[in-house]
Amino acid sequence: MFGLWAGCVLIVLMYLFGTFLNVFVSLILELENRLLSRFDVASQKRELSTMAECAKILSQVVDIMFLSCFLILSDAFKLFVKLSL
């Protein structure tokens, strides 16, 4: 009986996790697109300080995205292992 309950809980958690991950990635991609657009406009105007600022923020966004996804997947795996036992 407990195995069936754990399986149902796991399916619901996987669905919620997938939904959260999709929203998170969508927000990050929108932020990245806005920064790239701003960088493009600045490069056409030869505004080096704005270009540097955008490049710095873009590198931080990429770092945050990869670190966050790693931590989320790590926690999801730990939860999966706990529910599987």
C-alpha cells in the first residue's frame, strides 16, 4: 500500500517539478533575450560601457541558470531516492 502511495506522490512531484522548471527556464531565457537585445543596440551605437555591463550580467545569468538547475535536479533526485526506499 505504501509503495502505491509513494508512487502517486512521486508522479505529482515530478509534474510540479517539470512545471516549475519550465517556468524558471522561460524566465531566464526572456531575461537573456532582453539582455542580448540591449547588447545589440549598444553595439550598434558603440556604447562600450553598456556592452560591458550587458556581457557581465549575461555571464552571471548563465552561471545562475546552470547552478540553479543543478541544485534543483540534485534535490529532486534525493527526494526520488527517499520515496523509492
